Amino acid sequence: MTMVRRNPLQAAVGALLAVGLLVSGIMAVTGNITRAAVSCDPSGFGYQAGYGYGYSYDTTYGYRCGGGAAATTSTTTSTTIKQGNPDAKVEDGYCLVANDGGVFCFNDNFNGSLGSVKLQAPIVSADASPNIPNGYYMFAADGGVFAFGGAPFFGSMGGKPLNKPIVGGRVTPDGGGYWLVATDGGIFSFGTARFFGSMGGKALNKPIVGMAVQQPFGSGYWLVASDGGIFSFGNATFFGSTGSLKLNQPVVRMDGTPDGLGYWFVATDGGIFAYGSAKFFGSMGSVKLNKPVISMRATSTGRGYVLVATDGGIFCFGDAPFFGSTGSLVLNAPIVDIKP
């Protein structure tokens, strides 16, 4: 048998070539992704990245243009969508939010309010950050966004001209953004919130009063009008509405089921309307109320919900527990929403 002796220099070159091919292969698979810093310029219809009020006394409130991190480089090619933090459940506790930015928490952590701050427009809605424990947002009628408890600020419509006032806001399931909705059905998306369409510029029989995000990935949303008309966008499916019915009282807010296959909406008299996989667990429709119902939240199981009135009265149904209310207190301003 003949032995062939390899030149040491040839062996070294061969090894270097092998390593080079391996590194090139890895770079081809992973690639380099540059995450751009948040811009203060509009990026398209329905999107206004990083527009704030312009104040600077406390960055917690998001009073600034931007809010994003400086540009960084990552070798990750996919984004993992988080399913939220178990703290963001109405069955674990809730906070009531007034239109002056006052916050009243029951079995939930208080992380700040706007009760002592002069606002340019009233607060109309609030929501929890699903992956920041005890972080939450307030949304004002002029599109201002206020972040608390470490919840990131992704931008707002504060200081920008709106055709109609903002009436609601909801956070994405991954906690990376939020939507604002106006009474004309206009939608404004920030962060990871995707724009799937709106009713802006279209004739409505009644104004939009709220929205719900399709769970669990935020791949669509529903808008509800005060007559119970439903408008579906993205992967959100239409399951029914009361748009053709005569209601005793107007609809004020809605919420979606955890499986994304149904929704509830509530009227000011506490009447509940359930569609798709949403189940009816009871209502206040036949009960005389001290003050009108203004909002609702479903439990994370989809087997219950909580209604809140403008005086902070709480009404629980199904597996939703009662932790307390402000129904017996004199408030400086009416309650406008309940956040888990």
C-alpha cells in the first residue's frame, strides 16, 4: 500500500477554507437585521410613529418624540410572539380609570395616574401591557398616550390634527404596540400593531364607540358603533351585530373572546350582546342602575366578564370575581374604562 504524505501548508490552507465556508453558511442562514430607531415622521396611513406632546418633565408618561431605542444589530431572523403575562387578567384584579386620569386599583398594583396633571383632552380608554407586570396605558381623546409602570411608549396622535376624537385604545397581544380608534372609525397603529383597515372616510349610521383585538396574535380587530354595528378587519370574523335592531340604550364598549372567535358588547343599561364563541353569563339590562355602564372586560378564560359604570360600580358575571368598586365614593371625574 502506497502512503501519500500531505504538505503541512496544504493542510493548513484546507482547514482555513473549511472554516470560511462554515462561517459563510451560518451568515447566509441567520443574516444581519438592523432595527431602525423610532422615527418622528409618519410612515403611512394609519401609522404615526413616535409623535408625543412635546413635554419632557417625565419620560414615564411618554411626553417625547420617539421612545424607541437606538439602532442596533441582531442576528435573529424571527420574532417570538409572547402570549402575555399572567398578571394581565381581570380575574386577578383590576383598575378603574377616570376621564381625568385618576386610577383606582383593586387587588392590582397602582403604578401612577394623571389625576393631578392638567390634561389637554380627557382620558377615554385604558389597557394593560400584557408582558410588563403591572404596566398600563391611558389614551386621551386627542390621541395622547400615557404609559405607566415601565410600559413602553410607541407614539401617539397628541398634537396632531384629527378628523374626529379618539374614543378607544387597545394594546397588542405581544405588548409591542397599540391601536387607537376614533369616533369616525379611523385607526392609528403604533409599534407592532398592524393596520388592517378602518372606517375613516366612510359614512356611518352611528359613531364608533370601541374596539376589540382578535386574540391571541392580534391579527385583526373589530370596531363597534353605538347602534351595535360591527366592522371586522384583518382575520377578525363577523359573527353578528345589532345594527338592524332597535336598542333600549346605546352600546358603549366591546371585548373579544380569548380564542378570537367571538365577542361581546355592552350597552349603557348593562345589556350584554354575545356572538360567536362568546357566551352569555348575565347582564344588568333589567336592573335600575345608579349610573350608566361605560365599559366591560372578559376574563382570560372567556367564562365571565366584568361591567363597570361611570361611578365605578362593578358588576361581575360568570367566573369574574368582585374585588371592590368606587360606587360608594364621590369621584372628581367619571370612570371611563376598566383595565385588567
